[in-house]
Amino acid sequence: MIEKLPEFIGNNLFLVSLFIAVLVMLLWNLYSSALSGIKQLAPMEVTRFMNHEHAIVLDVRKEENYKEAHILNALNVPESDIESRKNELGKYKNKPVITYCETGTISARVAKILQAQGFEQTSCLKGGVAAWRNANLPLTKST
């Protein structure tokens, strides 16, 4: 069986390359958050932090997405506004701050920025609003 592996790879180079690319992307996704130093929280962990640790929840999506549906009591601070609103956010430096976006990618980047600005307890919602919805947790709308 192992003797035929090089022949299989040679005959199916495109499929093998595709498999390797997908595998690398999956591993990158799994380990990039661990390497970034930002803790990723499951939706139920976020609710615990909100209820027991009085965490500040930042929705880093655009305002129109926030108005459409957001986590109750979340503050809308789009990624593009993080720098310009750092003085406003400074009062939360000693509190747990949880960021979230649609899928969790942008929020991890924003949490890293906040961490660099001196925020002591930054984390993000793993999987973003999509994970929150999948956990059947409530979202609210702004008018």
C-alpha cells in the first residue's frame, strides 16, 4: 500500500495539493488565535463573564450591522473607530472586555489592539455573532 502512495500522489497531484492547502488553512485557523495571545470565549462563557464579571462587550462591526442585531448592552465601536475612541474606551482598561464581530476574525484583531493599548483582560467571542445565533442566545435590535 505504501509503495503505491507516490504513484497515487503523482496521478492526483491537484487533489493532493488541494487537501494539503485545506489542512494548512485549518491548522492556521486553530493555532493563530492561540499564538495571538487573545483568549477566545464560547458564547456561554461570554454570558458568564457578562453576568458575573460585569464584562464590557464591544461589537466591532459597522453601525448598520449593529442596529440589525447585537448582543444586549453591547457597545458599538467599529474596528475603524478603535483608535479615535481610545480615550472613551480607556475607562474600561481594568475590566474584562469582550469583542465580537460577525465570525470572530476581526474581533480577535481588535482585542489584540486593545491589549497593546493596555487593556488587561481582553478576549473575543469565538465564532462571533454566528456562534451566538447557533447557541440560540438572544440578540436585540436598535431603532
